[in-house]
Amino acid sequence: VSGHCDRTIESVRRVFARVCPAAILERIVDQSLADLVDDRARAADVMRRTLVTIGGVARLCGAVALSMVVLREQWWSALRPVAVDLKQCAEWLLLMTLVAMLRDGFTSSGYQKLHVFWPSNIVWGVEGFLCGSACSRRWPFRSSSFAGRRRFHRR
Amino acid sequence: MNHRLSGVEQLILELLHERLELYGLQLVDASHGRLKRGTVYVTLGRMEQKGLVESRAEPAASTGKGPVRRLYRPTAYGVRVLHAWETLSRLLAPEAAR
């Protein structure tokens, strides 16, 4: 049974608590640290205790790395919404870059002389519509994941 | 649900079935070197996901101020899988080994 928890153990736990999901913290980190507390309590002198601590932390790092692969469902569920948002940001960035490139092309003097209707006005209109949609969180092309999340938020 | 059982999972289930409730370090000690301290908790986590074992936090009074240990025990499904696996291994063993 784990004994007294000293400041070294608390510091190590605090570091892992910042990077690990709760499930891995509870099931892997805390259990390994409880073993380390016992090992440190059994160590005869300071030198041996330091070596035990280094070995225990190294073993804990290995276990956390392994658990990130084996128990990936535990942390992927927390990261999935962030990944969806990042994907949407990338889509918007790509779209706005394309629109900006088109506008620069249409507003060049040579192109404007050739056309009666100024296409730059049309592109500006499209751009304004897209920006308005983005501000009101109404994605005009209705990607399935976004529509699902909107339905979820309405509940 | 994945019904396959690795060698380490079978060993853990056997030890838990014999002794009812153990924590990770006790499992390592009871296995006489066959389980490693670096991987036992990851294996237990995976077995818990598969529904083979269940865990509970050790009561606070016995842990002092240290991190809370988790005690593991086999589920009814885990015991069934263990028995089925042992039967299957016995049936599929070569004649000389029986």
C-alpha cells in the first residue's frame, strides 16, 4: 500500500497531469507513482532513492508513451472536436486565399478593359456572402460534420 | 467485442481469478517475473476497455497521502473468456501434450 507522498512525487505527478488525459493519469500515472512511492520508502539511503526515482520516472515515461498508442480512444475523444475545428479553419483559409487570388486577377487593368460587367464586383459579392456566413456560423456548403455539430448545439 | 486473449492477458486473468482482487504491483510480484512493471498498467487498461477486468479505487484510509491505487478484479465476462480460452487451448493441444 502506498505510503507518504513527498514533494518529488507530487512534482512528477503535476507534470504528467498537464500532458495526460484523466483516464491515463488515473490508470497509468497514479499507479506507477504509487509503486514509486513504495520503492522510495524502501530505499536505504539518498543515493539509492535517487536512482530508484530516476528508474521509476523513466519507466513511467515508457508506460505513458505505450498507453498513448494502446489506449488512443481515451485521448482521441478529447482531441476530436479540436481536430474538426482545425480542419474547418484550414478549409476557410484555403477558400479565402482562392477568392483573394481571383479578385486580384479580375481587378487587373487589362482584364477590366475587356469586360463590360466588372467581375471584381461579383467576386466581392461572393466574398462578402462567405464572410457573412462565417460570422453567423452558417457554412454555405453544409459539411456533414458541421451540420451534425450544429444540431448537437441546438439541443 | 474482441474475445481474443494474449498470453499476458490470460496470465493476469488467471492470477485475478485465483486471488480475486489485486493491484498492479501485486500482480507483478505474483507472476514471478512473467509480468513487467513497465507494461502491466497499460495491459490492465486495455483489458478494462475490453471488459475483461474492472477496477475500483482503494479506500482512502489505507492509501495515506500517496496516489490512489486501483484494485483490479475479473468481470463475469472475463472469467467466461478465461474458461473458454483454457478449454480451447486444451482441445487444440497436440496429443502428446494432453
